[in-house]
Amino acid sequence: MVVNLVQRRFDLRGVKSNDNFSNPEMWLRLLIMETASIMLSLRLDDAAFMLMFGAYGIAVVVYATTVSLMRRYVSFGMFLWVGLLFAVTVIIMLGLILYLFAYPQPTAQVLGMLLFAGETARLVSIRTMTTTFLRLELMLLIFCAAGMGAVHSARVGFYPNGLIMVVSVAGFGMYLAYAVLRLSKFRVTITNV
């Protein structure tokens, strides 16, 4: 079984169509995030925002470059490499979201929530076109939501407001998982007709 997995070729067509330099969504996302990071760093006098946004921008460019250089069918090792680069970009983004949400300034907290909402919308709209890394990003996004719930609970106390947040986050995570997986199956069915 392991030999079959290692010898198998993996189709990156969906990844190559979503995560490339001709995708205007990627450039718009980077432009908005870099502009916001500069403004936030200047306003709050904290260079960490520019460093984190900069690390995210570099990770996205490295990932998109790697994807664009790959052939449509790749070996197991190349597939793992692309998956690792993808995971790094998502983890940096979600770390940034948690950092913003945990920041004591309300503006940063709102930006963290907006980035989380944007990442969720991107998962539902763009990621469901291809299931290659969908489950990985979904799992990481749910962990981020749990982290936001923990940060909020630590800020306001666990009971009753923190408990409400934990239950709400758990419900959101289950609903998000159901909706994304259902939507990806629906889109696969439509494209195979």
C-alpha cells in the first residue's frame, strides 16, 4: 500500500488553477493585507504586524512560484512539498489572525475577525473548487476558531460569556466543516456531469 502511494502520480490541476500568479484574488488579498499591515504598524507603533504580513506575503509568493513551476502530475514527494508550502502559508495567516485577535487594541481585534471571515469565505468559495488541500485548510481554520474562542474566554472569563463563546465556536466549526465538505462534493458532482 505504501509502495502504491509513493509510486502514484498526483494531479495538481486544481491547485495550479487556484494558486497562481494570474489569479487576481491573490494579488488583491496581498495588496489589501500589506496596506493594512503598514497602516496598523504605524498606528499602533508595533512592527510585528509588518513582519507577520511580510512573512505571509513571502510564503504566498514562494508557494505560488513553486506551484507554477510544477507539472500537472507530480510524484508523491513533490506533492508533499507543495502541501507543506501550502500548510506554511495557511499557518502563518492563522497565526496572524490569532495575534490580531489577542491584541489589546480593538482595531486589531476587529481586523483579526475580518481576516478570519475572509479566510473562511476564501475556503468556501475558492478552495472547494479543488479538494487537494481543502481538508487541511479546513482543519487548521477550525483550530484557529478554537484559539479565538480560548483567547476570548481568557479575556472575559470562562463562565458564562466564555462558555457561550466556546459553544458558539464549536457549533461554527461543525457547521463550517459540514458546509465546506458538502459544497466540495456538490461541485465535484457538477464538474463530472
